[in-house]
Amino acid sequence: MEEKPIILKEHIQDSIKISKLIIENGLEGKKLSQVEDAEENR
């Protein structure tokens, strides 16, 4: 029973890392699409 909290902590840290990566990728994707839109509007 003592192992569960450790696994949960690691799992939470992993999910935070994954969500941060997703957010960063999302921001980069938005920047890229904005650049593409700007180039198309020229």
C-alpha cells in the first residue's frame, strides 16, 4: 500500500510534463499558422 503514493506522484509529474509539452507545441503551432497566414495575405 505504501508504493501507491509514490506511483501517483510520478504519474502526476509525468502528466504535468506532458501537458507542458502539449501547451508549448500548441503555442508553436499557433505561431507557425500565424506566419503562414501572414505570408498568404501578402
